[in-house]
Amino acid sequence: MDLDVAQVRAFVRTAEELHFGRAAGTLAISQQALSKRIARLESLLGTELLRRGGSGVSLTEAGRRFLLPARQTVAAADAAVAAVSGRERPLRVDVWGHLYAPMRTLAQVAGRAGELVLGHGRDLPSVATALLRGDIDAAFGRVHPPLPAGLAHRLVRLEPVDAVMSADHPLAARPALRPEQLRDSVLWAPGALDRLDFLHRFTHRFGIRDTASSVNLGLAHLLAEVAHEPRRFSLVPADVPLPEVPGLRSVPLVDPTPLYAWSLLWRAGDASPGLDALAAACAEEAGRSRWLEYDPTRDWLPHPPTSDPGPVPRTP
């Protein structure tokens, strides 16, 4: 059975949009042409992939099973065309977790990873969707479960986290703090805790009773609000340059030291040009700068690493 890539691409885009008109628009074809391609694919496979109804478009069980390998088929076809054309396009990399400046880490490896085109995703779900759609090749930020099927990731950096508080906070003069000593303080978060996995798990692990959230208008705005109230604190990776906010104090956390985990994320089975080079550059810098040191007797991770997730796929 030989699959027509144009038909498979039509199915993938419709499965992502769940709307024939929008999917046709993204492919620059008519809705009628899109419908014909999907109908021919379903006829070839001998099963219905999409269910059309008054309430919209949905995937059948067969369509759900077919979606991941269909995405991989389209990506492989695009890679094959790029290889024959002899024009290697730049690796498209997105980031998320902007409050903690993920570009600090990527900037240290970018020069060794070939040409990169950088984006600015909003959060992990939006970046994961862009990866699965093939809009980007890789992404960098904090990964936490559950991840959508079809994605793979590798830990790149573990970064100690400091408590940042007002200079008038009762604990601000301490040279270091245990996380549990912050139980009577107010964790000031840049959004609802149920959307901020690291801060949410920190409060549960160390018994932080009082939390409050602000609007995420950037690190300077968040820390200005922290500095304004002596009982507040927030958490910031130790290497993040702090904005020039008067009255701030950054105190290391110990026994245990919370670690913020940065990971590289990509489509499972992908062989995009440059992905291997980026992963290798990250691993090289991690070894040189000791980014992956972790001792469970002295450090804390919300999701401790249990095993190596396996090698990044090699580019042919």
C-alpha cells in the first residue's frame, strides 16, 4: 500500500484544526480539494479517520491511532525534499518559561549547534502543539508530565533556585535558608499555581501555607511587588540576572536545594537537520559547566530523573 503524502498531510492538518475550512486555508487549497484528499485516503486505508457531524469534526479511533505515524510520515517527506534540494534550513527552536530567561542557556550553545531560528512560545502546551504540528523542530524549557504522545525530551540543565524577598523580610539577613523556613511567608507567583507546576509542587513539598498570584508582566514587575511587602517571596533560578529593583534580597536555599530542570524537547523519531548538533552542544556544555549534578540527599526536584530517556535520533 503506497500512501500519498498530500493526502496524509491533508488528514494531519484537519485532525489538528478539527475544521475543514481552516485546514484547507493553511494548505492553500479549496475545502473541496481537501475533502477529496481525505476521502481517497480513507478509501485506500479501508476505514473512516474523521467523523463529520453537526457538532463539528472529530477523530475516529482509527484516526487517533493513525495521527502520530501520519505526522512522522509528513515530517520524513519534508526532510527528504530538503535533503535532495541541498538546502539545509535552520533548526526552528522555540522556548517557554520566559520569566526565568531560558535564552541564557541556549545562548551558551547556539554557536556550536548550526543555524537556529528562535521563536517565543507561551507555555509548554502551546509549544508541544507546535512541535506535533511540525511548525518547529525542537523546544527548550521545563518539561513536566503529562506530555502528549509523540514527543521525546532530554534533561539539559539543573539550576539551583534562590528565594528572592524584600530586604525587610524577617529572614532576609540569613546567609542561606531551608525551604521549610518559608512556611510563614507568602509565595508570590506570576499566575495561578495550578498552571505553574514547579511553584505548585514546591508549596506542597515544603508546606508553604500562604500563596498569592499576580499578573505575569515580567520579572521586574513580579519582584517589584515582592519588594513592596515584607512577608512575600518568590523563587528565581540562581543565574537569572535580577532586575534593578530597590530593596530586594536573594537568599540561597539549602537542605535541600530546589533545582529547576531545563530540557530539550522534540518530536519522537524526528531527524530534522541540526537537531543532533543542538543536542550534542547541550551535552558538551552540560559536562563542561556541571549542569547536571544532582544529589538526592541534598537536592530537590519535583520530578527526579529515573533513567536516561535515550539518545536523540541521529540525522542521516
